[in-house]
Amino acid sequence: MLEAYVRDNQELSQLIQQANSKREAITLVQAGQQKAVLLSLEMFQKLIGISDRREQLSGEDFAAISRQLFATSGYDSTEKIMQLIQEVKQELSTEREQREQREEFECLTPR
């Protein structure tokens, strides 16, 4: 499984394309810890056991299953889900800044 630090929305878009086209899971890392996994829709469907169905999930069915999974995890409203996304984005930004500072320090430190 690949690990990724997301710096901006363009990188996130690229990771989504990569997860979808290469059929691989990408672990999103935040503050040095694995926090989330980016999966293609196909992988997600296999994971939750609906890949054996001949028909694909409709958008409405996917939304219903997603809401159920979020609610089970305590994210039972749009506001809570948006807050989670904002927190993850903030943590990713902080992690990026810390990593850049470490890299800059390492470049300036004689070996």
C-alpha cells in the first residue's frame, strides 16, 4: 500500500486518479501516522462485499451506504463530515509544513 502526504487539491486529484487507474489503496499520512485510505470505487465495493452483484451501485445506493458507514463511525451529519474533512486537511497542512521544515533543517545541517 502506498503512503502519501497531500499538499494541495491538485495532489489529491492526482492520488484519486492513481487509486482508480492502478487499482491500489493509498494510505494518507497525517502527523506521521496513517489516518485514512483512498480507494477506487471498485475496491470499496469489493471491500464491503457488494462486488458479486451484477449491477453496479447507483449513486443513491452508494450515498446511502456511505452515510451508514459514516454514521456508524459517529459522523451522522453533513456538518460532522465536513468538520472531519477540514480537520484532516488542516492536519495534512501542518504535517507538510513540519516535513518541509525538517527537510530544510537537514539540508542546512552539516553531516
